[in-house]
Amino acid sequence: MKLLPLLTGLLAGPVAMAVASESDLMPAPLMMETGPGQLKLTPAFRVAFTGVKNARLTDALTRTLRGMEERSGLLFARTATGEFAVAAGAGSAQLVIKCDTAGEAVPQLREDESYVIQISSSRVLLTAREDWGVLHGLTTVQQLLQSDSGGWFLPVIAIVDEPRFPWRGLLIDVCRHWQPMDVIKRNLDGMAFVKLNVLHLHLTEDQGFRIESKTFPRLHELGSDGHYFTQDEMREIIAYAAARGIRVVPEFDIPGHATSWLVGYPELGSAPGPYAIERKWGVFNPVLDPTNEEVYRVLDGFLGEMAALFPDPYLHIGGDENNGKDWSANARIQQFIRDHDLKDNAGLHAYFNQRVNAILRKHGKKLVGWDEILHPDLPAGSVIHSWRGPDGIAAATKQGFQTLLSNGYYIDLNDPAAHHYLTDPDPATGSLTSAQHSLILGGEATMWSEWVTPELIDSRIWPRTAAIAERLWSPRKVRDVPDMYRRLAIVSRRLAEAGLQHESYIEPALRRLAGEKATAEDLRALRAFVDLLEPVKEYKRGSQQPGATQFTPLTGLVDCARPDSGPAREFAVAVDQLLAAPRSAEAARRVETMLADWHATAQHLLARLPALSPQLAEAQPLLQALADAAHAGLVVSGALQEGRALPEAALGQLTAAVKPAAVPHAAVELPASHALVRLVAVHH
Ligand code: ACM
């Protein structure tokens, strides 16, 4: 590895080689060495630039220093006009930034994002070839800030870092539920903090057309309920992202998922219409008519307008879940398929993509689409975005297409961080050739917004997306799940400090859910209870709440439950330890303390439900299930401790008592039920 000699010798004096993950950093850097000692942080902290100094770097520095001030309570030296004071030269600075070249106005795919940090007991030296690397290095410095009884400090350390994949994204669907500017901006802050570099904005859908079009204004005027980004606002987002080293890739989903296009322009559809904004979730029939030349005239005008607005060379055209029903029902469209030898609806979709690709090329853009667009006739140079299954990457690269992975990164489906973390865009095993491996650009976490409002979207994105960010940035071998969770808890607190609301939304949401008569004790119990819950996974919520629409309030129990329950995970570890050492008093104590707490919590809330908000009534069966299961767990643990066998009849009752806890209700589940079932089963 060519960087190793570079790393060795960056630190003066004795060093300890550290595995990348042996720190709190997330994503873990490519390589690092720690040394003895600290760089003490004092109000005299000053910065010097010895290479490029531009507005992007000084703005990033200001954000970093302000973040360090807010964490530490220290006040760094400022100029008369309030800017952070810059040292006269490197000799008198505690942070020296040496950047060789300034990047362009906005980042592109495959920028040099590498950086090197050397911290001694007297200063930090941050070196990068381009300013994109400096941005990443500054977030690393901010993450390294820590304290002990002697005060705030940065550890003596040397870091050589660069990303594994060039495309590390977060998709935000602003259509199903509108997500305004402040949501986008604070999540861009979060993305920058974990070194993600692509914001994929899903801008058009059946449920909303969320970008202003000056050429075809009925698109946003009639397709959005008034909730859309103006072009000025979009320029602001693009600039905000670029200042953080993040590209903005827009998606205009066509030909399906296109109801909102047709509200204002029904003549572009494959059925007569009229069309109304869709309010429900699912796959719908409205689809553009690829046989209508007017469709291409509108796409040329609209995509040309968007090509000028969005500087990124890549433009996502969706292409997913086109059910073809309105094509099949239209005799003229079917005749077109026969006349043009297109064979079937899939052939017609491929024809449409070729026409769209020609439009994109004319406007200087490269096509990205979901994996349904993979077809032998797809133009070379297109990027396939895999979402449907684990074979998408192999299928796309086998045909020579560059590819992105989102299958496994669907954060809207409420899976635990570990599930996403262990999903690798580049499968180590399997039959990919080296040419195929080189076509894998990276991946994107996908925040589809059927079940999120601006109030709770952060809690579905964070902190789990930080684990995905690490998968996309850090070496493949960094995959220790317990250590990931240890660091995820730390980075989650840092993200909250940076303004993300994944923690702060919960108390007001619970207060509203509990109702006016809730006491402090009720709220404490409710918080303990929802921390044990998780929203149902995969696409189960749709079947648990079949009548839900865009207007359904997302203020219920499930909306206060968050993915990846920490207490449930801790409980599972404690149960495994107890099962491994059934006579261990320590292991039993851990399990029993939790179960006794849960039992008391459930009993308290069961007694208080009549006084609390009627909206909380749906919690009753879950509270009863928790109380019963916790009680059964306590009986089993007690018997284990005493080495006492339980009679067959009692065992049957205990087994029955834990079962209801494993059944989802009100769109939430009790993940601790799995460990409880294991615990009770030990007696069989
Ligand atoms: C998708 O989830 N339909 C791309």
C-alpha cells in the first residue's frame, strides 16, 4: 500500500499502529497512528493557511471552529469584525491548513477528497491536494476534539485518509411528504459531518411535483399543492451543498411515478385523464405516453431548463415501477409497439429511454436510472442505480454499465444499522471481473418519505446513515458491528449538536401523544416504552395502516418509535451472556434489572392509559404484552439462577406469555421479544 511509508514518520517519537476503527471517528479513516500526548486547546487557538485560501475554506473553518467552541465552551480569538483570528504565519498557529489547489465552483464525481492530518502536542497540520480534502479533514479534526480532567484537547495522531467509493449519497424524497429548505440544509450538514458527497433529490412523483418550471409552469403550479422549490431556492441548496463538498443530483422520475406531471398537462399521459395529485402510497398507472411527440418536446424544454439549473453532469430519470397498465390499455400505443418492432412494453420503455438519453446528451447530461431501465438497448455510459435485489450490481456491470447500490440501504424500511453496515456495494465474493469491480461507483441511502414529516425525518435518517457513510468511505475490512454501534452513539450526539433533530423531536412528540394530563412520571415511562419499540420493517406499515394518505397525521406511537432500539440490542446481548453462563449472578442481574424496569413501566402506563390521550389507547395490547413477557422472563431467569427445572405446565404458560410480544401491533414491534423467546426456550 503506497500510503504506508507516508504514514510512518508523520509522527515524531514513539507511535502505536492503530486499526482504523480503534478511535471514535466515523467514518473510520484509511490509516492512522496514535502517539502519546495531547494538543491542549486554549482560547489562544489560531489558524494559518499556507496554501490556497478561499471562501469555501474559510467558511468551512468558521463552521468547524464554531462547532469546537460550542462543544468546549472556549472562545477563540477573533478580529474586530468577528471573524476567527488568523495567525501571522504557520509558526504561531495551532492549526495549519496547507491546500495545494482550489476545486471548481461545485464538486464533480471523482474529486480528490484525500487529506492528511498530523497532530503533535504543539499544532495540527492539515494537508490536502484540493479543498474538498480540507473539508473532510476539518470534520475529522472536529470529531477528534475531546476532554479529560485537564481540559479540552486533540490527541497526538497521524491520519492518512481517502474514500473507498467516489459516490456516497443520501436520497431525500421531497414528494410523498414535502421537505422544505431547512430540512435539506440541516441534513446537508449531517452528510458533510460523515463525509457523504451526493444529495440525490427525488423531485417528482405521483404525489408531488417539487421544482419550479418556468417553461411549463402548470407542472409545479398544479402538481404540488404549492409545496415546491423555486429555482432560486434550488440554487441556494446547490451552493450550500457545494460549500460542504456535496453534489446535488436531481431525479425526475419518468415515465411512471408521473401523476403529478399530468395534473397540469393531461395530454402527455397514456390514458385520457383527467388526473389528480395522488394521495396514497403504492405503484400507480399514470405514465407518460412515449408515442406522443409532444412528450419529447416538453421533456426537451423541461430537462433543458433543469440541465441549466443543476450543474452536476448526472441527471436521474427514475424509470422504476412502470407497471405498463395504461400502455397495455391503449390500442394506439400497442399499435406503435408493433409498428416499431419494439416487441412489448419493456421495449417501448427502452425506446423512451433512448429518446430521453438523446435529450440529456444534447443538454450535456449523463443518464442515471433505477435498475428497471437496464435493457440491451440502453445507451452506453448510463448509470444503473440498483434497488430491487442483491443481483442488480452484477447484472449492470456485466453489461458494462457503471452502477450505484441502494438495495440494502433503504433506511425508510426501518432495518437496524448493522443490516446496512454489512451490505457492501462491491461484493467480495462472486464472479465479478476486475473490469466489473471498477464500474461500481458507490451507493446511496434512500429516505423515501411516505412515513416521514419534516418533524421526524431526521430520526429515520440518523444516526443509521452514518453507518452507511462508513461503509462507503472506509476500507472494506472495517466491519466490526459492536464497535460500529459504539461509535455510532458518539457520532449521533455530534450530529444532534450540529442541529439534526433525530433526538430533539422525541420529547415534544411524546408530550403531544401523552396528552394534557400526563405527569412527568408518565412521560418518563412513555419514553422508556417507546425506546423499546421499533416501527415495523420492510413494507409492513402499509398493511398495518392501509387507509393512510398524504394527509394522515404522523404523530402516533409508531412515529415516536425509532428504528434500531438501543435497549433491545443491549438486552439481547445480556440474554446471550446469561444463556452462555446460566448460573452467573452478574448476567442474571443485568437481564432482571431490565425486565423489572420494563414490567414496572408497562404496569404504570396500563394503569394510566384512561387518563392519557385517546391517541395512546392503541398502545394497550403492546403494554400488556410487554408486562406479560417481562414477567415470564423474570420467572425463567430466577429458575435458571436457582438451577431449578420448571414444570411442563408452567413452561407452557411462560412460552404462551412471551408470544404476544412478538406480534406487531399499531405498526410497531417489540424487538426485545426475540431475546425473550430465546430466554424462555432455554428450559425446553
Ligand atoms: C424505488 O424504490 N421504487 C426506486
